[in-house]
Amino acid sequence: MTSTLPPPPPRAHERGEAVPDDPWRVPPSTAVLAALVVGGVAFDLGVRHPAGVLSLVSIALVAGAGMAGGWVRGPLARRLLGLSLVPTAMLVLRDSPWLTALNVTAALGLLLLSSMVRPEPQPIGRAIGRLANPLAAVEPPVRSFDLVVESARTAAAGHDRLGRRLLRLVRGAALAIPVVMTLGALLAAADALFRSWLVLPLDVEATTGHGIGIAFGVGLTMVLAGHGAWAQVQPVRRPPRFLGPTEAAVVLTGVVAVYAVFVLTQVLALAAGAGYVQRTTGLTYAEYARAGFFQLVAAASVTLAVLIGLRRYRASASPRMARRLRTLELSTVGLTLTVVAVAVRRLFLYEAEFGLTMLRLSTIVFAVFIGFVFVVTGLSITGRLRGDAVGVVVFGALLTLTAVTVANPERIIAERNIQRFGGTAQLDVDYLVERLGADALPAMLTDPTVAATLCAAPPAIDDRTIVFNWSRREAADALAAAC
């Protein structure tokens, strides 16, 4: 029998027309939808409990969703995905809110990088550069709604194997639910004990909270999927045309001049002694040396941003101007390293007078890391570091955070302050008890005054196995033994 239906219209390539490029390098599929749901549930699982083993499970599930959804591709992307589990594992080791926030940020950042890297020169640096470009950073996650819609259509039509299986399960559930509900109602009417088992406790607040957590987690996973599935990678932005090598040289010359004068003042302060400092500033040498460390670290950070922003102009300069810019950049790096050293020295002087806190210890670590970044920058400027300098900084930051977490900074703070001020009025018991947590509690119990305060009002410690955390378990054991 001959069909009376009209023939389908010719496709674009059959008509000789240009076929528009597909913006997605991941085809729409049911697996994409499943990965988004897993990411949403995992996020809710991780954030609604204290830092611990559930956090590790949740990030591992998000990483698995990225692999299953297809938006994590290539050896480097898989390595970054595996590295995201390193800071997450630190959540099982430590309970400090400072470290928890940093490790969660590091894990999410590595997940984002794993979805953004491409097989190109300096892949991590290029990926972070695209994050600095508003269009390149915002368009993929916004357009990911298109990918979700197309994936939903694929699943509803059963165009892939997983979609066909889900359709069969949905049809089976549609048939089973009426039968099961009818039988359950009849058996509940026949037996009171069975009927009591069917009463399920429903906490509206908890249910709403889980719903919000899952929805937020799905949105966060869509951001990762959008960057990983997006095929149209924006090129690296070129410097503005109204600026050039000459303007960059002027800015760097000003920076070098300011730092040169500052270094000269430090040399004079050391050579002339405390009398010169007091006559000039009205401060004792101890007061002078202990002041200004936060400003010095901020100045180093601003200088780093200036170097990163201006170094691109060296590529478009003449050979002679390029040599001048390189000399100015290296001078800036050397002088800034001197400023970082002065800042670290002042931090230690301040700590020797007033004790150690998490803020002061964190600033010391940050200042040392800024010095590491400037060393990497100097090696990159001289050409001794030919690889991805941004990647070296990223891995250095991860290594620094892991080392600090393993070292247990809260316990170091408690031990150092108790060792120096224990038994005196200088020991800030309120800071130890109110600001430090489970990580420092075993060390705090070694001081009688602090132990008495803790035992008078023992802190609540969640040491359940389901949210296992090494520091919380040690703290609970130490508190039970001491009190």
C-alpha cells in the first residue's frame, strides 16, 4: 500500500545550507538529568550535617555525576576531579569552621576547574581567565537550561537506553501504585498493628529544608555541567587598545619607586636604631615594628594584581621596551618579596606580645603563600617556568591548605598560648573556650583553668558515626575523661 503522507522537508545540509554549530560538546541525554539529580541530593546530604564523612561522600557523588554526565573529559580534568577529594577528606579530619570553609571552597573550585579545562596551552590559566570574563563565565551555566530541556525531551521519548529503562519503571510504578494503595488500605482496616506502621512522621520544616537544599544543589551542579558541556570556548581577551607598553612601564616605574622608598625606610630603621624611630614617628621601636602588617599584606596583594594585569602588554612591545618591562617586573617582584618578609617579621613580633589567634596565624600563612606566588611570578617572567604558572599556584595553594589542615592550627594556637600564658591573667580563657572548637579541645583540657570552664558547661559535640569526624571523636573522648 502506497503512503499518502507528504515526504519530509529536506534538511539543511541537503539544501546546501550551513549547519549551525552545536554549542554543546555533551549530547542531551537521560544521563545528564540523572547526574544533576545526584548532584542536588549530594549537596543536600553534605551541607545539612556537620563536616565529616558525609561531606566526603557528597563531593564524591558530585564527582561521579560529572564523570557519568560526560562534562568531565580528559586526563587533566580527571586529575583535578580526583584532587577535589583531597580537601574534602580534610573535612573528616578537622572541625574548624575556618578550615571547613576553605576546604569546601577548594573542593568546589577544583570541581569547577575539572569541568572547564580544555586541551589547550596553559589549560588551568586559560580556564581561570575565562572565569574573569563575564560573558565566558555566565553564558554556559545560563544556557545549561537548554541542555536540561533537551535532555528531558530525550528521556521522555526514550531515545537512549537509560531513558527507555526509566520509562518502563515509570509505567510499572503507575500500574503498581493503585494496586499497592488498595491492598494497603484493606489490610490497614483489618489490622490495627499494621495500620500503626503506616503512619509516617512528616516534619514539614525538615522536608522544606531538604527541598531547598536539593534545588540549590541541582543549580550548583548545572553550573558545573554548563561549563563542562559548553563547546564554544571564548578566546582569551586582548588588552584594551587605548593602553600600551608605555603606559604599563609608567605604572611599573611608579610601583618600583614607592617600594624602593619603603625598603629604604626599613634599612634606616634598622641602621639608625630605636632613637631615630622614636624621634621621627613618636613610637617606640616595638610599637613601630608591630604595626601595619595587614596593610603590608594588602599592598603585596594589590601589587600582584597589577603585575598580572600589565604583563600582557610586554608581548605587544618592541624588543627594547619588552626588556625594560621585564626589568621593571622583576624589580617589582624582588622589592615586594622584601615587603612580604617585613610583614611576616611584624606578624611574629605582634604574636610574641599579644598571643596567637586564628586570624593572626591565617595571616602569617597567607603572607608566606603570597611570597610563594611572587616567586612563581618571577620564574615565569624570566622564562624559567615554561609551564602553566597559574596551575603551579593552584597546586601550591592546595598543598598549603592540606598541610595547614593536617597540622591542626587550632590545637597549635591553644598549646602555644597555654605554654606562654598558662597560670597567668594574660591567658585569654574566653577566646580559647568560645572561639576554638573540637580541634583544640584536648589541648585546652591540659590547663586547669580552661578545663574547669569547659567542664562547668561542656560543649555539645556531635560524634555520631554517620557524621564521623576525627577531631570531634577525640574531643568527645578527652572531655569524657577530664570531666
